[in-house]
Amino acid sequence: MSTPVLELSGISKTFGAVRALDEVDLHVQEGEVVALLGDNGAGKSTLVKVIAGAHAADTGGTVAWDGRAVDISAPADAQRLGIATIYQDLALCDNLDIVANLFLGNEHLHFPGTLDEVEMERRAWELLRSLSVDIPDLRVPVASLSGGQRQIVAIARALLGKPRVVMLDEPTAALGVAQTAQVLDLIEQLRDQGLGVILISHNMADVRAVADRAAVLRLGRNAGDFPIAGTSYEEIVAAITGAADNPVARRDGRQTTGAEESR
Amino acid sequence: MSRNTPVTDPPATPEEPGARRDPRLLETAASPSGWWAAIKRNVRAGELGAAPVIIGLLLIALVFQGLNDRFLSPQNLSNLTVQIAAIGLMTTGVIVVLLLGEIDLSIGSVAGLSAAILAVTVMRHGWPEWAGIAAALGVGLLVGLFHGFVFAKIGVPAFVVTLAGLLGWQGLHLWVMSPDGTINTRSEGLIASLTQTYFVPWIGWFLVLVTLTVYLAASLATESGRRTSGLPYRPLAETLLRTGLLAVPLVVGVWILNQHNGLPLAFLIFVGAVVVLDLMLRKTRYGRMIYAVGGNAEAARRAGINTVLIRISVFGIASTLAALGGVMLVSRNIAASTTTGGGSELMMAIAAAVIGGTSLFGGRGNAYSALLGGLVLGAITSGLLLLPGVDTSVRFMITAAVLLVAVIIDAASRRGRATHARGGG
Ligand SMILES: Nc1ncnc2c1ncn2[C@@H]1O[C@H](COP(=O)(O)OP(=O)(O)OP(=O)(O)O)[C@@H](O)[C@H]1O
Ligand SMILES: [Mg+2]
């Protein structure tokens, strides 16, 4: 196997007395979609934020980019490497319009240092059209958009920086049927372009549709890493809910956990 | 920031039109009736812009003119523009801080400290006047950076930091001044000239011409750039109309001021600060970052914006402008005293920002609030001075009422925005 574009090992993160992540490993290859699974509070969002530089990890773990050890201590570090993040809470500025949000932190400038609004708006239209999104007016504050439109804006923003790894934290949770399909198409499109994708979702159908591999977290620890092809739905659910602690229990409980404990 | 009445070219290339225009987006016809419809739509949606303040200003002018016909005399209006300059500069500083969603309670004390430093260095230590002004502004900048550092880096709420500043810098002000209660400055020279200089008429007209030309040229360039890029753009008629609307206050203002002594330098400094700040806020990356931090600091941080640096620098700007306000106070009074900047300046500066339309909750507002709010408060002060038997007590109560009305209009328009899903603070 080739070197993973991003590889984490032994990542921990504590919030006061809460150990949100405990010696977690995760890697993603180019052109691979990894689903990061786990119950509520398992630490998925925390892991994403650590990778994105929004939270500093505790000392001890290592992050390798193209096999080289790197230090991600601020969002700018992750952006520079080529990691784009769509956060669960989207992280949009409600008071700014769509164009301003898309280019926030990466504005196009005219020579004397003023904002090149025309170029930004043109690129914004281009990008949104390539995602086949219809937003009537790019100059309205994002506070006025629907949940799905906000999601699309957040994804579009992540793609502007030409990233190599894209992390999406529950991107389809708030979307309608058509927009969910659109986001899944988009994820496949990214994979086909050779990007590494880390997808967090509670929707097993979505995961099975696009993911190549499922990495499971439980109570802040690794609880399994399965290829999607060749792993049953029940096995993954068992790992998520914790029945995977004991391989025998997993085999025994497969039929019942699948029916009773899946959410 | 929103473009009220955009149009696009009829689809020249048939394969790409629909993506640009959504059928749900209302078209605005490029005609007076189309504009009127757009105005009504905006009012209902709570996008009032500066309209309430301008209407309020006109009402105030009418009322005071009715009570005393000297109110609208060129001399009174000219004095008014000089009177509002000092607090106006402090207001511009407050506005940047408000855009961050923070507050600066120390600007009055910083203005006082700056006044004291100016007077002491120049009159007691014999510094050249320009050096005294530079020292006063420099101290202002350092004070602001210190506030910003304690707030952004150490994490003390800005309210507390600047409350400490309100006390502490007033203390330093008294200490610098002691043992004198008042230090008179020279009635001629650079400091005095700041509020005593009036420009001959042609300079006022020249500035109007330059402003309108630059505005029109920049608008035309922008709109033609949008047109060539296939973006919605304003029709020529609307650009001309907007330039015409801008010309009205400029021409009337200069015409009135020229009937007295001409355009006052003090007012020009104030308006200049407002214009520079406005361009900085709307046209530069730095300004965009300020709005972003004020709107959602966490989102700004994750977008790679150095929020600490933005916050520290904004407090630096605010205190520097407050210090400049202090210099203008010295110039106007030809003296610095232990009470300079310690009166109602702080309250008036914050009130002016809010009356002008800048939100207290961050991320919403603009530099022109300082000018509009300053004119409203200046008009009230000046109008009441012309009435016999009316003193500060009445002025405070009327100002309070206007402030409340402004906040109520803001809250109501915010509700309109919420139900019409235009968002905002
Ligand atoms: N900023 C924080 N301060 C303190 N505790 C936190 C913080 N962020 C997360 N946690 C804790 O860390 C744990 C993991 O949270 P996290 O948000 O990563 O879960 P998640 O797997 O994303 O869950 P969900 O599926 O509900 O989004 C939780 O116990 C949470 O309370
Ligand atoms: Mg989460």
C-alpha cells in the first residue's frame, strides 16, 4: 500500500476531566473515502477539530503528512497542508454574505490590497454552478439561507482551497433527499479526483453508498477499522455500540444487536 | 453590502443563464416605479439602512428651526460641524470596537490623557506642537494595544479591561496635569489651527468635485467589471442616480459652510477619518476580518484569521482615534484641564454610534454611523443652546429619548429581518 496522505497515531485530547480522545489512530489514502463512525459523544468531531488545527491535541501523538511528521497547531497549518474541513456547526459568519464567507481568510485582492469583489463573486458563481446549486443571490447574508444551502456554502468554501484531504462532519444530517444525493455525488467526485475524504455520518445508508473503509470510535478509542465491502451492517453497528469488545459476544449478538441496538 | 436593485444582461449565451438567476429572485425594473417597489420591499424586510437617521435629522432640524430661526443659519451650522468633530472622532473609534461585538468604556479617559500629555509636553516642556500631538497619539495607540492585549491575549472581558482603563487613565491624566488644574495652550499655531482653520470657498467646491468624480468613476468601473464578468450589475441610470443622491448633501453642505467661513478643517478631519475607516472596513481584507470576528469569532478563527491580532489592533485604532479626539478638545478650548474628556464625552460617543445605526451586538454597522449619529447629537445640543432657559439636564433627557428611539428602530428592523430571513446581529 502506498503511504497514506494523512496518518495519525496515538492522538489524545482531554477537556478538563473528560478524555474525549484516547490514543486514537487514523489514516486516509489518496482517492479513499473513510467513514468515521461512532455514537454521539464518541469523539468524532473532536478528532476532526484536532486534525483541522481548531483544537490542539495533547502531547504524545504524531501526525504524518505524506509520511513526514508535521505539527498542526493552528487552523492555518492544516489549510497550508491542504486539509479542508466542513464542521458540524458549519462555522459560517451569519452577518457576512455568501461570497464573503466563501473566501473568508483567502480573499482575492487587487494590487493595492483592496478586495477584488468582482473576481470573488465570479469564482463563487462558477464554483456553485459546478456543484449545481441554485442560490438566487450571492450577496445576501448567510443567515438568510436554508440549512441545505448553508451546508453547500460550507462545502464549497472548503473546496476553494484545492485541498488534498477533505473532512466532512455530518454533512447530510440536515439535508433533503435531493441535496443529500448531491453531497454524496460530490464526495465521489472528490474521491475520483484523488482526494482523501473523511466522512462523519450517522446514516449507514450514506456510509455504505460512498465509503471505502469505516473507522469506528467508541468512547474516544479506536473500536475497529473495516473495509466496507465485505463487512456486514451488523458488524459495524456492533463495533459502534460496543458489543465488539468481545468477538464471541459480537458473533452471538449479531442478530439481536442489529435489530435492537441499532439506531 | 447587499445590492438592492441588480439586473443581469439578458442571457447572451443561452447555455448558462439559469444558473445565474433564480426564478424566485424578484427582478427590479430599472425605472422609478421599479426602484420604488424595491424600496418598499426593503422597508418591509427591515433593511432600513440610514433612512431613519436621516429622517430623524431632518425632523430635528425642522423642529429647532421652528423654535429659533437662527438654528439653520450658516454660522450656527458651521459651529455645529466644528463642535461635533472631537466626539465624532471618538465615535469612529468606538464603532470599530462595536463591530467586533465589544465595547470600549475608556475612550473619554484616553482623550483626557491625550489632552494632558499634549498640554504638558508643549507648554511645560517646550516641545514643538507637532511633537506634542505625536506623543499624545502615540500614547493613545499604546494604551489601546495594552487594552487589546489584556482582552484578547489574557482573556479579560473588554468591558472590564476598559472599565479599569476608564478609571486608571483618568488617574494618570490627573497625575500628569498636577499640580495644575488647567494648562492653557497657545491661541495660534498648529494645535489651535486644527479647529480655527477654514478653507476658502473654492477648496470646498474642489473637494466636492473630486469626491463625486472619484465615486462615479469607481462605481462605473465596478459595474462594468461586473458586467464583463457576467454578474448582476446596476444599470447606468441607477449609478447616476446614486451619484446624484450623494451630491445633494455635499453640495448643500459646502454651499452653507461657504456662506460662513468656508469648510472647517476640524470637520474635514472628522469626515476624512470616517471615509478612510469606511474604505478600510468595506474594501480591505483587514476590514472583512473585523466583520468576521464580530459576526462569529470561532468561524473566523477556523478560517485562519488571527483573531488575537485583529482584536488587539482594533483596540489600538479605537484609542488612537480617542486620543485624536482629545487633541481636538484641546484645540477647541485652547486649554487642557483635569476635566477634559471626563464629562459626557464617553456616553455621547457611544450613543452617537448606536443612533447612527451600528449594532451593539457586533458585526453590523458602518463608519458613517459616526457622522450621522454625531450630527444628530450635535444638532440637539446646538438647538437647545439656542433656546433660553434650557440646560444640560434637558439635553441629556432628549438625547436619552433619541437613543431609545434609535435602539427601538434597530430592534424592530432586526425583527423584520428575522421574519424576512435577512439575518443579522
Ligand atoms: N470544547 C469542549 N469542552 C469540553 N468537552 C468537550 C468539548 N468538545 C467536546 N467535548 C466532549 O468530548 C466528547 C466527544 O465529543 P464530540 O463532539 O467529539 O462527539 P461526536 O462523536 O462528534 O458526537 P456527535 O455524534 O453527537 O456529534 C463529549 O463527551 C463532549 O462532551
Ligand atoms: Mg460531532
